[in-house]
Amino acid sequence: MNNPEILIADYSWSGKTRRVADQLMDLLPGAGRYELTVPAGTFPTDMYATDAVATKQITDHAYPSLTTPLPELTNYRLILVGSPVWHGRPATPVHSFLQTLTGFTGMVASFFTDAGDQGDYDAVFHQWAPAGLTIGPSHENGANLSAWLTELTSKEV
Ligand SMILES: Cc1cc2nc3c(=O)[nH]c(=O)nc-3n(C[C@H](O)[C@H](O)[C@H](O)COP(=O)(O)O)c2cc1C
């Protein structure tokens, strides 16, 4: 797989996941980047208030819209989806992005950052993904990024 066939799609609320995505970009020169953004004011600046907003979005099935135009997915064979762990789940903009991957024939794999408790992150990521999407192994916060990339690219689809 060539790096231009890899897309790094990340949401970051306070910058930590963005830094991991930046490291991935350094390891994969030529890869594509899509930073998930939501309308200004969607989430408060307080962590607990943000958690409450995200939980209500999930309960109401009212996920935030993405404000950055979506990339042309047919260019890619592997999409690395990054997010902070929120309440043991991916951040809700990741749900919005995953819905755009219906029919994507490549592989998706997730990476996340957390403060020590990933909760049900992987299970919820799989649950939020459209049916039929191929999902590879996820990257645990703090684990070796290069080893993960080698594992993924050896599973080429
Ligand atoms: C709304 C919210 C909920 C969070 N829930 C968790 C959690 O369940 N477990 C955990 O370990 N960290 C949790 N955190 C901490 C973040 O996952 C952690 O700081 C992450 O690295 C932040 O990434 P970011 O800077 O890319 O937003 C939460 C943070 C926020 C804002």
C-alpha cells in the first residue's frame, strides 16, 4: 500500500489526538488528512458539560454535522480514524464520520487517546460503523505507532 492511499481522519477536542495524527502524518509522508470539525459552539469548553452534550446526542441519535468538506474516499484503501475517549466511547463526531463510510471497500482502523480508561471504546466504534465495513486492529493510547502501521499494512485489503 502506498502512503497516498492512506487517509488519517481525526477528531480532537483539546489537541492530544491531533498530535498523534500529526505523528502518523510524519510516519506516512504523502498520506491524506481529514480533520473532523463540528459547528462552533457544538461542545462547551468544560469537559463534564461536553460529556453531557455528547451523551444527549447519543440518546437522541442527533449526531453533530461535520463542517469540513468530506474527502474523496475512492482515493483511499486504509482510513485511520482518531478520537479522544469520551465516557468510554469515541467522540460523537466520529459517529458522523463513520456514517459517511457506507460502502467503503478498504479497511478502517482506529486510534484513540484517553486519560487511562478506554472503557468500551472498541466495541462502540464497531457498533457505530456501517454494516460490512472492514475494521482492522486498533491502536491503544501510548502503544508503538510504527508497529501498528506495519501490522495494518501487512493485512492489506
Ligand atoms: C467529554 C470528555 C469525556 C472523557 N471521557 C474519558 C473517559 O471515559 N476515559 C478516559 O480515560 N478519558 C476521558 N476523557 C479524557 C480524554 O479522553 C483525553 O484527555 C484525551 O486524550 C483528549 O484528547 P483530545 O485532546 O484529542 O481531545 C474525556 C474527556 C472529555 C472532554
